[in-house]
Amino acid sequence: MSAVLRVPEPTAGALSADVTVIGETAYVTVIPVDDSGVLAEGIEAQSELVIDSLETELERVGAGLGDIAHLTIYLRDLSTTRAIFNEVYARRFGAAVPVRCAVGVAELARPSMLVELTAIAAVPAAA
């Protein structure tokens, strides 16, 4: 039996699990798509949606935004996207901000994708 829990367990052909948990630590990467897989347009909408997705995936394993220890933010064109992302980030995370790293990238998995997040979070013990 593996010490790695993948949520959900990837199906044949899947490139990734949604969340991977090892012990009391969760690892998750999210992109700004809605439940039907549609990519939001513009950095503000993508920022909101990518944080929504991050929150949803963490909730699946009993964690939340406040449990994130480290967040990596991948942004296309830092000069035009960073300030808007930071406004959404500050509002959504409030005072519970994790250690973070913002990286400017030339492109992401989809041509019009402007942001992607990777987080490492604590999974609180079950009550």
C-alpha cells in the first residue's frame, strides 16, 4: 500500500491527480477553469477562479486556504498581471498569507491561460 493518497485516484490516461496527500501534507496545482472545463477570460476572472479551484481542491482533503504553507504563482506577463492578481489574492487570503513565490513564465498549458497555482498545505487532523 502506498503512503501517497491521490484524490481522486487518477483514471487511465489522466496526467495528474487533483490533490496528492502524504501524511499530513497536501500538494495541489490548479488552473483557472470552471466546473465544465471552460477557461475564464482576463487576469481578474482567472485569478478569482484559480483561487476558487484551489479552495475547492483543498476542501476535498479537509484543508483550506489558511492551511497553505507555500504557494507558487505562475503568471504570464508579470508587468500586466501581477498587480491585478495581488489585489484578488490579498482580498481572498486576508491575513492568513502563506510563504509565496511569483514566477513570470513565457507560456502556460493553454494559450490564453494567464495564471496557475501550486500549493503545499497542512491537512488538519480529523476532529
